[in-house]
Amino acid sequence: MANTAFDKHVEFCEKYMAEIHASVSTLFRKGNTPEALTHAENLHELRLEYAVWLTDAINEKLQIFEKAIRKLGADSQFIRSTTDSPNHAEQRTIVIQRSHDLFLEILGIDESKEVNEEYAVEAVKKKVRAILGVEELTRLREHLVIEASKAIERST
């Protein structure tokens, strides 16, 4: 069971990170876009598919990230649909600013620094790897390999 759980977690991490990469690339290139809704849904579907292998803590943290991406997509639709509407000008301005702030938060961008797409993608992936416990799993694997090697040497 432990092997299966580990393998499923690794499988989930690989698929989720691939979608994270696609999501952040889209956001960086297109900014506020309805495509964010599709990316948020893809991330959500992956989480549902692997739900049995995820802890509640991982699930909750990833939901926050997905919700932010979904919000960007929804806001982009409002912004586009009200572009020529003077009745929505004030509300549209508020949504644009809120979306801008959320976009920077998701990407982890400090406006005082020049950031390219590759940096933004890697910064987000680093955050998600921390949520998924990838560093801890890698250290555990290294430890187990070292201990197994020592056991083999002792037995020969």
C-alpha cells in the first residue's frame, strides 16, 4: 500500500506540475484571460482524480491556488463584456485592479523587479512543490537509498 501511495503521489505531482506550467505560461503571456477557467478546471479535475492519495492539507492549499486562477478567468470575462459599457466603468476599474493584484500574487511577482515567463513559471512551481512535499519526499528517498546501500555493503 505504501508503494502504491507513493507512486500515485508522484504521478499526481507530475501531472499537476505539467498543468501548473501550462497555466502560468498562459497567464504570463495573455494576462487576464478566460482560458484561466479551463486551467483551473484541469487542476481541479486532477485533484479529484487523485483525491484518495492527497492529504487534507495539500488539498486545501491547492484549492486556494485553483480558486485564484478561476477568479482571474471569471474576472476577465466581466472585464471583456463591460469594455464599452459606461455604466460599469467604475466596477470594471475595481475588477481590473483586483485582478492585477491577484495575478501578481499567483505569479509571486515583485513589481520592482523585471520578471520573465520562465522565472514566473519556476517561482510558482516552487510554491506548488512545497505544498506537495516534493522536497521532503526527495530527502526521504535519498536517505533510504543511502541506508539500503549501507545494508548491502554490510551483508557482503
